Amino acid sequence: MRILLTGSAGFIGFHVAKRFLDEGHEVFGVDNLNDYYDVTLKKARLQGLKKYPHFFFKKVELSEKDAVKNIFSDGNFDCVLHLAAQAGVRYSIDHPKNMLMQILLLFSTYLKPAAMQKRHILFMQAQVLCMVQIHRT
């Protein structure tokens, strides 16, 4: 299976990519490598993934529609797994509206290209789960 994985340099994305690669799948990882936390840690994770011959990486800002469109035109993915997110739950607690708008914006930039290729999309946002839990208390 050929998988497009957003947020591949993050903690969750790295482990998900590694699991798919260990199972013999091809993973095309994208991440913007922002500096919200140590970029050297993100790069170290990517170095670990680059040891796999079926891992490919591209630095991409998902809010840029043309960049996302190019990803889909370059690859014929069986699945899109969206894990890209703003790191740090604290920001989502302090700015819930901004976080939700960012999540929806990112999701919408690749929803149409994925649908045009008739691909499955798995959308996961840890911040949303944390925000729901915190605001329920």
C-alpha cells in the first residue's frame, strides 16, 4: 500500500510511519518542520525513517493549496493519513477557535485532491480529543 502521511516528523507520525514501513508499505511523509519545538528532534526522526528504502519525504506547508495539489499529482496514494497538527496541547486550550480553524483549513486543502483520486482519508487530531476532554470538565 502507498500511504501519504502528514506530520511524519512528529512523535505520533514518526511511530505510525515506522510501523507501516516495518510492515512493508511505502510511505510518503510530509511535514512543515516548524520550530514550535526542537527541529533537530524532528530531523533525527526523519533520519531514522530515511533508512527505509520505501520512505520518501517532502517539506510542505499544508496550508498552501498548490503544494498539496502537487503532492497528489506526483503520487498515486492508496490512503491519506492526516496526523499533521500544531504541537502542544496548551495552545489549543488557550486558543480553541484558532486551533479548530487551523485544523479545518488544513483538512480542506487536501480533501478535494484526495477525493478526486478516490482515496481513503483517515483524519486524526489529538488536540481535538484533548480539547473536548478538557472543556467537558
